[in-house]
Amino acid sequence: EAIDLDHLDNGGSVSAPMHGKVLDILVEPAATVRRGQRVAVIEAMKMEHTLVAPLDGIVSEILVSVGDQVADGARVMVIADHPNERTADERK
């Protein structure tokens, strides 16, 4: 099972790297995650692709369910930046 980094973008969206079927959602809404943590598994072209959190934060939305078919580039979930991890200067 390969960890697929192609789905990462500059924000907190986790997107499908290609058309496929959602095999597993590994986190719950409001869960705290770390950058690189496994958050979902998608099967595409008979291979499993593990999607990881693009940043430290909190799972703010899960947009798919296990068994759903997703298109290439479809958003699977959104990770919100973790406000408690920022310094006082960054919050200004």
C-alpha cells in the first residue's frame, strides 16, 4: 500500500489522486491530525492509495462515505489549521 502525496494542495483539502472507490475513512470529524497522518484509503486501478493530512489541524469536514465513487481531484475531506498550534504573532 503506497502513501500517495499527489492529493496534497496548498490548503487543508484532501483530494482523490484519481477516480476510484473510497475503501476506508480513518478519522472522525473534529479529530486532531498531524501532517502526513493517514486519513483515508481509496482504491483506484486495483491499487490502494492512502491519503494523508496536508497539515497539522482538525478534521473540519468529511465529504465522502465508505463505498462512494470519487472523481479525479474530488475533495475527500477538509483539514482546518489547528489554531492552538499557532504562536501569538501568527494569530494577529
